[in-house]
Amino acid sequence: MGLVTKIKSISSQRQIIKSMVIKNLKDKYMGSMLGFSWAILNPLLLMLVITFVFSQVLKTETRNFPMFTLSALLPWFFFSSSISEATGSMRGNVNILSQFILAREIIPLSIVLANLINFLFGFAVMLPIFIFFNSAILKVILFLPLVIFLHFLFTLGISLLFSVTNVYFKDLSQLLNIGLMFLFWVTPVFYPFEMVPAGYRSILLFNPAVCYTEIYRSLLYYGSGGPIQMWLLASGFALISLII
């Protein structure tokens, strides 16, 4: 009942949430000549660097390697940006929290929603290109909203947890940069999950980013629904993160 009451309290302040989401987006792009274009430019630039290294230097044989990489980079940027910005949000908005009666969850929630809009914009631009390279995506395209929803819930849960933890443990925001960099390399963003030695795969599945990456890649690159195991893990991680 406490959770239901909390959800109702947050829902009753949806106009405030909307205003804060718009403010977050304006703050991010105000004064920027390219504006929302950075939502796609950032992952595109990183994709180009990774593609050069793995295609020209390491000579990977992965077909359409740029699309392979981008299918995981777009959701990764949503996750990492949301976590990074939300972690210090409670400390950064202490004046607002002390002056107004607000559900504290609204602060990180508005940040994650702003990043979700950012992600969806870039996603909408790139989706036709994915379909051009593999029309089989159209058969499973209805699964995309579901994985985006699960990914949003998981990211929101972690953002809430870190934003509260950072109030008591200020060093978390500093450690987060190292943690995200480590997580990026142990997540199959630019290499197939199957490339990981069999003995390490079960360990790697404890990394929540793996299941979401694999589902996005299955849908956007392979044009398949993805392993049921990954869907179960994605659902479980989303639920657990919110409960915590």
C-alpha cells in the first residue's frame, strides 16, 4: 500500500514533473547550435571511433559493424547519462526540496524522463536506417516499446537509489565515472556476447546492462525477438531496482 500511495503522490504532481523535464532539456541544450542533434551525434562519433579500431586495426569480421555497435550504444548513452545526471540531483536541488513540498522522487524522475526523450529522439532518427539494413526488424518492431519500458524502469530504479545514496556518501559521484567506464567494457557493446569465454558468461549476466544490450541488438540488428532468458532477466532487474 505504501508503494501505491507513493505512486499516487508522484502522479498528482505530474505538471511539476513536466515542467522539470522541460527545464532539464532546456538546460542541456540552451545555447547549443546543434540542440537535439547531439542525441545522435554523441553515439555516432563514438561508433565511428570504435568502428575504425575494430574494423581497420583489429580486423573484426562482424557484418555491418557500425549498425552492430550503434544498436547497443544508443541505449547505453541513455542509461549512463541518466545515472550520471541523477546521482547528484538531490544535492544539487536541495533549495527546491527545502522550499517546496515535493515528492523527492520527482527530482531524479524528471532527469531520467528528459534523457528518455533524448534517447527516443535519436532512436527515431536511426530506426529507419536499421530497417534499411535489415527489414526483418519490422517483424519484431512491436517488442521495442516493451524493452524501452523495462530499460526505463531499471534506469529509474538505479537513479533513485544513487541519488539518495549520494546524499550520505558524496564520493559516489566520483566513483561513478570509474564504475560506468568499467561497466562499459564488460558490457557487449562492441563485441558479441558469444565472444565471451563460456566460463565467464554466467558471471557476466550479473551485469544488468548485458540483458538490455542483448535484447536491443537482437531486435535492431538481427531482427529477432531475442532469447527469453534475457527478457526474464530484464524484467527481473527492472522490478528489483524499483523495489530497492
